[in-house]
Amino acid sequence: MHWAFTELATNHIVTLTEMLDCRESRQSRQHAWLAYYQVSLISLTIVTPGIVKDMPITRQAFNLAWRAIHQLCMHNNWQPIAETVSLLPTGPEALMVIDINAFDLKQAMIELEQSCAIGRLWDIDVFDKDGTLLSRQAYGFPARQCLVCHQNAKVCSRNRQHTSQELLAAMQSLVYHAQDSDEN
């Protein structure tokens, strides 16, 4: 199966209000899906530094993540019940519901994120059927690392340790190397 969401990226400069509205809308969709399907939920977004969230590089990282999730499901004989992809000015997003124990699903998604360098750009959240978000730290994994210096990403972000250009260059390098290895 080939995943390629290659429609033209908006390259839209996103405001804080748009990001907050998007987050609220995503949470609303997550809660609606959980209430309707009552099984585990995967929510995929891409870690994107800067004020432009929907650009070709973001779509490429998203395509790689979505394909990797599907390959993992196929490998484990997990059948998604429903899925949707949203290509938004605030960045691509996807939801998938699957009748798998959420603990096992989160473990598999963490391992997927950890299995390749580009996984650092993938934000794969897993919710149990009751809507509880399962965290990396609960599984003994450290907080996410900064794209540039590999320290705690939240600390670097809060302290504005790196410019948007440095972060974007690191992101582009990860995507470039992932696509290069994917083609070989």
C-alpha cells in the first residue's frame, strides 16, 4: 500500500490562535471517535518547528509515519476499524481506531518512533478506550530530545535555545536521510 498525501502544501504562516483552535478541534475529534468506537485510538501529528506547519517537508515526514504505522499494523495482523487523514494549514493529522490493548499499542508505537531517526518527528499519541492518553514516561522512556542538541526538547523550546532555522534544518536532514534510506 502506498501512502502519499502530496496535494500542495499551504505554506501558511500559522498564528497562535489557529494552533490552539486546531488542538481543540483535534481533541474534540479524538473524544468523538473514542465515544463512538470505544477502542484504542492512534493520533498522528508531526513535530514541526517554526510558524509554517504545512509544507512539503512536513507532508513527507507525515507520509513516512503513516506508512510505517500501516506496515506495523499489517506485520502484527492488526486491522484498523476506521481511519482519517486531515491535511490542514496547521499540519497533517491522522486518526486511527484499532481494537488492540492500548498498552501494547503504545509500546509498539514508541518502538516505532525509536526505530529510526525520523521517528523523532513523529508524534504518535495513543489513547485507551476510556480516553486516557498513554505517555512515554509511563513506559520508562525519556522525554523527547531536541532536534538540534538532543537535550530535553521541552526545556530547549521553553528557553528558545535554537532558532527556527536551526530546527528546520535538523528536520530537513532527518526527512532527507529517511527518504534516502527508504528508496534504497
